[in-house]
Amino acid sequence: MSNCPKCGREIQGGMRFCPNCGQDQSVVVPQDRRIPTEDVPVPPPPSGSPRGGGRRKWVIGLLGCGGLVALLLVALLVVAVVSGPTKQTAQSGGGGQESSGEEEKEEKKKSEPKKKSGPENVAVAVGETAELQDRDLVVNEVQHGYPPRRGQRLEPGNELLRVYITLKNTGNQPINYNPLDFKVQDSNGVQKNYEGISDLPYRLEYGSLAPDGTVEGNLAFEVPQGDNNLQLVYQANQFQRQTVTVGPL
């Protein structure tokens, strides 16, 4: 134990600053600047503690508690600094997992077969397949100027158009087909039904197709001669309003 050179209070060994007046113990204080011991206020000792030496122990204990609190604060600060990046890394890792899950969903969607179109209008060109929910339609061949049967009279400026189609049932229920489901529309928007030519080879009749069944046949239409914007309109399902447009013919 030593005494403070300024206030004269006892100081525990190893302490650099006086707990009473804050004097640096490495600095020598001149005699005329020293504070008499009896002028320094001393806090009363705790109740029940002995006088004299108890006061000194109370001051030392107070300093010891302050040091412990300081150590706890430093420890908490170190834990906060260390755990911060770790938590952030964990969160970023979780985000990576979520991103990976979304990528897997996208890949799964790409690998799944595309569903056929529902109730809507489908437009294709000659030779292309129009895919609907339960059937496929292809216009395989188109012939302008098809010769009319004997005795058949056409309107002036008109000609016969022969269209060869293929219809396939791709659903799991039978479907009906009828030549009246097909019309040809000219550049003015006029639609005409097929011509019932009895001697037309491979003429398309009406009937029913079982699942995976296919039917092929010819249809003949009277159209304006030289019209380059003719279109075949197929009403696949009147209730669902599925329509296929093929052209130009």
C-alpha cells in the first residue's frame, strides 16, 4: 500500500490513478499543491460495517465492481462484433437456398410438357399443325381452279378451291367432325360453306373419332378467282368457341 502524493490517501498497489482525487501516481506533486488529508470528504461507510478500515475496503470494493462491469461491457462488445458477420452470412446462405429453390422450380416448369391451347383462336399457315385441347388440324394441300363437276355452274369470276385436311383426336374422349365445321373466308370477310361435290375424291364426310383416331379428306369451296387472302376457318367446338384459322390459302 502507498499514499497518494497529492491527497495522501492510501492507494492499492499497481493502481496508476488515485481513486480519491484522480492524481496520476507517476507524477510527483509539489508539496504546496498537495491537499491535506483532513480536507478530503470521505463517504460514510455502509451500515453495519466497522469504521476506519471499513471505509478503505468499501472504496476498493467499489473500484473492483467498476472493473468487473467494464470487463463485461468489453466482452459483450466482442461478442456483438464477432456474431454480426456470422449472422449475416447465415442469412445470405438462406437466401441462396431460396434462390436455388426458385431456380429448381423454373427448371421444372421448362421440363414439363406444354399444355395445348384452351378456348381461343389459333392461326397457322398451310402445312403447320394447329394444336387444340383435344385435336390437331393440318391443311396438307390446296388446289386453286379445281374443275367443277359436269353441269355445275359457278358464279362469274369464281372458281373451285380444293383443300385437303387431316384431323386427329388427341384427347381421351371421342370427338365429332362434320364438313359444315369448315368454311372459307375471302378478302371481304365473306364466309362460304363447302360444296357437296359427289365425285370429289377422298371427300370428307361427317363422323366420330375415337381417342388417337385420325381422318383425312378433301373439301371444295367456291371462292373469288385470284383472291390471295383466302382463309380456312374451322369451328372446332361451338360451346368452347375454339376456332382455327389457316391461311393464306
